[in-house]
Amino acid sequence: MVWTPTEMLPQAEEPHRSEKREKAYVEHIAERKAWQPIFLALEFLTLELTHKVSLVSIAQPDWFQDLSDEERLAIH
């Protein structure tokens, strides 16, 4: 989630403007801890990476099977 600072939000037309809601929004984003969105993003990326890696085959390709032990060691 990204919380846009109030000064970057478009201003509502005067009849639709609510100082009470604007104040509540400012208080809400002021209480957000800076590390929370970062950790949420890291959690998402970790899950995505784990999901993608688990779909990759870990079987050795055919050409690797034909290499000598020395050639395999050099690749690793």
C-alpha cells in the first residue's frame, strides 16, 4: 500500500470537501510506521520468488550428464 501525502492529493470541489475526513486521513498516514510497507513488499516478493523457484526444475540438463567430474567441478 502506498499512502499519498495530503499535499499531493487532488483537492475536492468545495461542496464535497470534508475537513473531518481530511484530518482523519492525515492522522491515519501519520501513524503508519515507515517499515510496515517495506516489510509487506518484502513478504510479497519472498512469496513470489519462492513460488517461482519451486516451479523450476532442478534436474540436471542432458549436456551436464555427459561431462567429466573435472568439468562438472569447474562449472560449480
